Amino acid sequence: MKKFYLIALFIILNSSCFNKVISQTYLSSDQEMVYAIKNVTIISMTENNKVIENATVVIQNKIIQSINGSIPTNAKTIDGTGKWLIPGLIDMHVHTLAEGAPFVIYPTKGPIVSFNTQNIMTPYIANGVTTIFELSARPENIGQRNEIIRGDVIGPRIALAKAIGGKKANLTAKTTSDARNAVRIAKEEGYEFIKAYTWLNEEAFKAVVEEAKNQKMKVVGHIPEVFHEKPAKDFFIPHFSLIAHAEELSKQTNDYSYKKALEFAHLAKENGTWLIPNLTNMVSISKQAKSLESIKKLLGFEYIHPLMQSKWITSNSYYGASDKLIAYYNKLINFHILIVKAFKEIGVPMVAGTDAGISGVVAGFSLHNELKLLVEAGLSNEEALASATRLGAQWLEIDDKIGTIETGKFADLILLDKNPLESISNTRKIFGVFVNGQWIDKNKIETMLSDIEKWNNINKEKYDWKETLRKIREK
Ligand SMILES: [Zn+2]
């Protein structure tokens, strides 16, 4: 949520924490491989969600070359009998762990802890998450993306939003002209989107949104705290086009009624503002507040970097909340469900995002939780799938490239053993994933995951969050 400065903190770790990362590559030696998935049921996720039975899909040069066309003689065949093919999933709200050196220790000194990018990206891929939207983008994320594009790492496509208005950034974005400059600098640095953050004042917030429009950069974000209890029409403004979580709306009111949710939905509709409900995160906060056991039981916890495992357990800022606070979290969970219902009723698009990377939210695995929660909140299975495929691609304006299964699009695909239109939890029944045209079958996924687990087990003792913080303070 709002702790990304803490993610940056552990970069200045004592050198005893340094650990050489395992260099491991899972890339197939033949990038030019041609594949044909035969006899599969395609859930295309186009607007009319055309379902095509007994289909043959040919994948070549990273692209879906044909659907029900001829099969090239050199194609490697994948039997899709009794299986379902859906587009790769998009998590529209992540904070991916990345090394970096935001604090000067001495000139030429780089990051003290290095992370293996493959190990950071594998949980996404293992879960069929083939595109992510990084909402606290740093130069290191550009580096990670380069590693993936270069072919050194198998990972998702990464869209980048630069945050303006964090506690630190606010020092440079207090006035409208500073806010505009911050947007222009972000553009120059190569970020594609702007994230408006919590601590912007009203004028700076509006200047960020306006300048982003001038620079043709879409704006996602928080609703700054200054709007607290002000009329909702003040912060719903055109070009502020995606709210990072439903929590942003619930923080602006003490009225948790369906009527209030509808008011938000109407204003969102009028201003072209979409929503990332991010139900996962609030449910996770509530669970962590009550018990740390919920963390250890998280699906995929063993694949989290040991330093973050240590942080989530030994320095969990949600754990130990008062009964009153827990009751408040639960009230918010209920209100967020009403928000989803209201946005659905009014026809405001919602895209799936999870805050993957923050305490209690495991990359990749969390998106399947979100889909389930969206369905429990009232979306149909198909609507939930659309929120994590076509709609995300539309908001990012790459829907001509990904988000649906159509000829000519990039081959980001998940082959499922069971039908997700029957039960949304079937998105977890993954037989294999195509990542940018590369086939990763179940065996390979299991190998990649177990490699992380092994590395984590061997190196666990070297990473202790509290010790790390102590050493940082000593600097
Ligand atoms: Zn976040």
C-alpha cells in the first residue's frame, strides 16, 4: 500500500547480508519454436467472449499466428483435449521487489543486497500473470524489464507508473509548478504513467493530473488526504482515470452505505475514472491484524525473498491492532464489496489488482485470490476474468497487443485443466503458460518454484529484517 519507501530502505544493508545470487536461466534454447495447441476450448475474452471449441491455435514468433488455420509441419504439438485456453492475466497494482541504492553511502557504492530477478518474477509466471503494472516504479524496475526483454529472465510485461506525492517526493511537488516539473521529469526518465500519491495538496494534485494530460500520460493513483471529507466531486476529475484501490474511496467518507457507493460510481462514470477494487489487500490486512499465522499459511509464502519473509513476520505493522481497528477493517471490507456492486451497476470498468509485494500479498498467487473475491462481491466469472485480461489491457492502451485471444496478438496464454467460466477458482488449475510465445509447462513451473524455495531455505539465516534495520540506523 503506502510502504514502498520501506521497500527501498533495506537497500542500504550491511554488507554481511550480501549474498551472491544464483545465476539461473530457464530460457528455451530454441526461441523460434512453433507450437500448435490442438483440440482446445478457447475462451477468447473478446467483448462478446467468443468461446471456440475444438480449436487449433498456432503460436510462432511470439504471436498467435492462426486460430483453426493449418498447422506448420515443424510445429510442436500440445494436446488441448479437455482443456481451456485463456489470455495471460494482468495484475494492475504491484510493488515488485527490486534492488536499488536510493541513499548515498559513498560515491560508486551500488546496492548492497542483490535480488535474483528470475526469482522475483517466477511467482508471476507460475500463476499465469504475464503483465504487471508497477505502481511505485523506480529505475531498477526499468532494469528488470530490460532483463526480461533481453531474454535473460522469463517474466511478465511491465508497465511503469512513477509516483508523485509520496512523503519524500512531496518535498519537490508542493507547488503547482513543481508538480508539473515532476511529471515532465518522469516522462523524460521513461516512465509511461503517473501515480498521484497521498500527500499531494489539492492544487498540486490537480496540476499533476493536468500536466500528465499535456504529456499524454494517464494517471492512476490514490486520492490525496487533503480531500478527506470534502465533496467527492472535488477529487473525481477528468484524466484522473484509475483509482488504485477501493480503500481510497472508503477513506474519504464515514458513510459506508450503498447510496454512498453509488454516488462514487456515478462520479467515476462521469469522469471516465476506472477502479482497481483491490479487495485482496484489505482482507489480508484484516487477517494480519488478528494473527501472524495467516502470513505463514499464505499460498506461495515459501517463494517470498527471506528478507521480506522476515519483515512480514517480525515487523508486521498491521499485527496487533486493537479490536476497534479490526472492526474498522471489517467494515471497510464490507463497504468495498458494496463499491464493487455499485460500480458494476453503473457500468464503471474495474480492473484486477492486488498490491502484490506488500506485506501479506504474494506476487502471482494473489491475483487468483482477487478474482475469487471479485466474484464473491458480485461479478460474474466472466466479468472477473475480463477485469484481469481485456480491461487491464484497454486501460494500459495495449489492447491491440494483449488481453484477448485473437490472431496477431502476443502469445501470452494460460492453458487450464478446468473451465474458469464454471468456477473462477479453476484459474489456479494451470497446465502450462505461454509467456511471450515461450511455453512453460507444469513441470517447468514446478522446477522454477522449487529452485526458489531451495535457495530461500539455504539462505534464510542471512536475512533478518530487524537486524537489517539496526544496521541501517548505525550508518
Ligand atoms: Zn500499492
